[in-house]
Amino acid sequence: AQKVTQAQTEISVVEKEDVTLDCVYETRDTTYYLFWYKQPPSGELVFLIRRNSFDEQNEISGRYSWNFQKSTSSFNFTITASQVVDSAVYFCALSEARGVYNTGGFKTIFGAGTRLFVKA
Amino acid sequence: EAEVAQSPRYKITEKSQAVAFWCDPISGHATLYWYRQILGQGPELLVQFQDESVVDDSQLPKDRFSAERLKGVDSTLKIQPAELGDSAMYLCASGTALTDTQYFGPGTRLTVL
């Protein structure tokens, strides 16, 4: 069964601090995908990154970086030199294909989210 | 840049009334998802369409909720009658059949009084 755990409910940091958001997942599939989405106060979920289960290479995009470790079933997200605009709720998600030939698209579940407050 | 459109953005209704939400996915996206997000929680899938067919509606409260995507393009989610516990954000997302990246609309925030 799929499960995504974001143990940190809320994190508060001061601007320019680095912050890491944790995500732990459970799945029985060998092929799966992991995501991070950002939800600002406006409510829309904004796609940040997608990673497949065969690619454990860490990724950096500007101030954002992601650390994927299959050995610990974790996909953590780090914001370097945080800014006030980073304040939002961040969701980790796990996606698996439906059916053998992916004929039914994907099934995705989301974690409960981590609310990040960045203070000036 | 193409976006998922949703309307209305906000809806206030009284319990036992009917409400309907509309979603227009990104052009060419065969997969359409409706999620419900209760305050403080992550989105939960209500229904997933592949073209005009329902792929998963196992979490849709079918006694009061219905969803359709008649021509495989835009979609409508209806609640009748609305209950107090239906107050939530209703999010629509779309994606292609080959990838699982979902692109979300702005959502409809429903308040049931």
C-alpha cells in the first residue's frame, strides 16, 4: 500500500536560513515516482520536481535541492537561503502506475504537508 | 503557458443545496483528476478520468457526489445535497497518460453554511 509521511507539521525559520523538509514513503512497487508541490496562500498547487525510482541522483535547481535515498525511502527537500516568498505549504507525493501497461494512468497520494514560515 | 481552469473560485452555499464545479484541463491532457483538500490536510483523490472514462471513483461519496467528463475534455463535479462537512477546497488537475506529473488549477473553495 502507498503511504507518504511528512512528519514536520510546521517549520519556522528566519530569512536566509537553510531548511530541510522531510518526506518518507512506503510502496511495494519497484517503479514509482516522487513529487514535491508548493501550495502558496492562493491555494494552487505548483509542481516543483518529479523523480522516478530508478534515478537516485540528487538534483539542484537554484536555491532548491532534493535528496532521494531509496535505502531509507526518503525524498527530502532543502531550501537554501530561504526567503519570505518561500512561505507556503509543501507537499510530497508518491505516484504508481495503475495496471501492468499503465492503461489507467497513475494513482497518486499526497502527504499531509509541511507549512513553512519564513520570517523577515 | 497552458493552465488548468476552474470555476467558480469561491462558492458559499447552504446545506442541502446543490453545487457544481467546472474544470477545463490543459489541452491534450487525457487524464483529469478531482481532489478534495480539507484544511490542514493533503489533497485526496475523489475521481480520476482517462478521457471520458472513470478510472477511479472509489473515494467519491456517490450518494451525493457525481462527476462527468462527457466529451473527454472539460469536467463537472456536483454535490447534491451539500453537507457541512463538504466545506473544503476542490482541486482539479490534469496530466498526460504517459507521465504522472499533474498540473493543478486554482481550486474552488467551498463553504457550506
